Amino acid sequence: MSISVIVVNYHTPLLFPALIEELKQVSLVDEIIVVDNSQDFRGGRSASWMQGVDFIVNDINKGFGAAVNQGVRCAGGDWILVVNPDVRIEKGCLEALITAAKHYGSSLVGPRFYWDDRHLFRIPPATGACFWQDVATISSQYYGLDADLLSFYWILRHERFWEATEPFVEPFLSGACLLVEKKWIEASGGKLFDESYFLYYEDSDLAVRAARDGIRPLCVPGANAIHYYDQSPSPDQSKSTLMDSSHYRFREKYYTTTIPSLNGEFLDNSGIADLGEISCPPNFQCLQMGYAETCYLEIGVNPCLVPFTQAEIRESEFRFPRDIWDRMAPGQYFGRIRGRISGIRKVVQWKKLP
């Protein structure tokens, strides 16, 4: 039993040495294939981390899914590990994934992710895509009840995801790190991803196809990885444009009706404290209750905070780590302090400057 690792590069060469060296230490890894969509590795390969690594250098950016499929065609392992260059595989992660896959008979498994090396922030489960979720997201922008219920259900899913101690079925797994059985790929036509998705939603599509083939995608709590997240630059089109295009492709492929539109005024967000445009990480105060309660700092990119990245607050003040802040892309963010019992105590917004 062996694992072939496939990593796609798009202007992220500085992230590779640490990841490749970690992968080389895993005895299950038989080969490492780097598919380069930006010609960063066209020249000489004298660096020590490059030794024993196979490179496929494309003349153009073929997209993430197509690049992964190139690697799959060259891979000789029994299992394929697709991993982003901004991911770090923690010790024992691959062993836990392959053990769970074999024990439970699943051809598609993935880890849980932290946002940082210190495990301060927990990354949410993959949002995936479906019709009711799209409708709920639109409705939550107009109606407070819908916004509250969507947030409520997402919190339940987040808690289930992070409180599980045994492998569990997840409807969607993150494409940042996936372990897939090669024989299922071959039985499905030899391609892991649908190449009509240039970037984004190819992992959601994969989960749907797996479910239709009777495969239960498993998340494995004993497998941990770090995902520094969103460290690749935008291709020629903006990431939001590519995401919208892929989302439309997903709807077109699986649904025959259109998403309804709503008219009227958006929800008033005046109750959200505005920190303004900032270039330094903010600190968050946690109001203490008269009883012991677990409190969280949760951060997202929309007022509903679906999804959110979560850190547990253990002191009266949470100082946002500078290294995590520096990796965050410029743009609009929302944060909230939430008690496990008392609920949402405070919501803030800010615009991170470059």
C-alpha cells in the first residue's frame, strides 16, 4: 500500500520546501508529484527538497482540477493525496487517514484543519453547495429570522464537526487535503475532478459524485493538518469571479431551477460595531458572566458569520496573533464574541488594509 502525493503550484514556490520535507518523512508516501501551473519550477532543480520529486510544468494555467488530473495520470500509488502548498501535514495525519479509510471502507477521507501552528483557531467544515443553502444565504441578507436560524444551524454543524472523537460522515470535505483511493478514480473514468471547474467547487462536486457511487466521505478527528489558507495570488480573473463562475456551474449541473431573487432592503447592520480600516490586529474583550462558560472568538467574511473560524477565549482579553493577521487577505471581516450558553455578546466589523 502506497500514497502518491499531488501538489499544484500557482505562484507559491516559497511554501513548498517545508511541505515536501514533511511529506518525505512519512513512510507511506511513495512519490511526490508537483504540477506547476505558473512555470515557477521551469528552471534548475538543485534545491535539496526537490530531489526525488517529480515535476510537471504547464505552459499555461490549466486550472486546479485539470492539474490534479495530470498528476493522477502519472501516479502509481494505491492512494492519491491531494494537498495544497499552504497546508502542513501534522505527524500521524496520513497514518490516521489511511487507517480510517481501510477500517470503514471509504475511498474518500480528509482531516480537520487548524488555521495556525499553535492550534488557536479551528477552521470550519467545508461549506459545500446545495440549493437550500443558496436560498438560505440569500434570505438571510433580508430577514433577521432567517439570518438567526442559518447562524444557529451552522453553529450546530461546527460543534458536531469539532466535538467528534471518532471518524464521521461529512457531506463535503475540503479539497485542501484529500486522500482518495486510486481504484475508485480509475472506475470513475480516471479523472478525480471535473475539469469544467477551473477553480473552486471541484471538491464539492467530487463529494456529490462519491455519494452517488455509494461512498461515504469521512472526516477523521485523529488526523490534523494546518491550513494557512488563501496564500495563492489571484489568477487572471479575480477569485470572487472564479468562485461565482464555478458556483453557477455546480447549480447548472445538479439543478434544473434557478435560485429565487428577493427585492427590498438589506438587513440593517448598524448594530455591528465598526472598527474602521485597520492595518494592525485588533484585541477582543470578553465580558465575564457570573457563571463559568466557554467563550469563543469567531471570524467570518459576512455579517451572518457562515462559515466562521473559531478560537476559544481563555482570558478576559484575546490578543489576535500577528502572524495569523499577516496571512489574512485584505478586505472586509466580521468578528463576534459568543458564549456557549449566553449566545452572541458582541459583533464587530473591520476592513483589513493591505
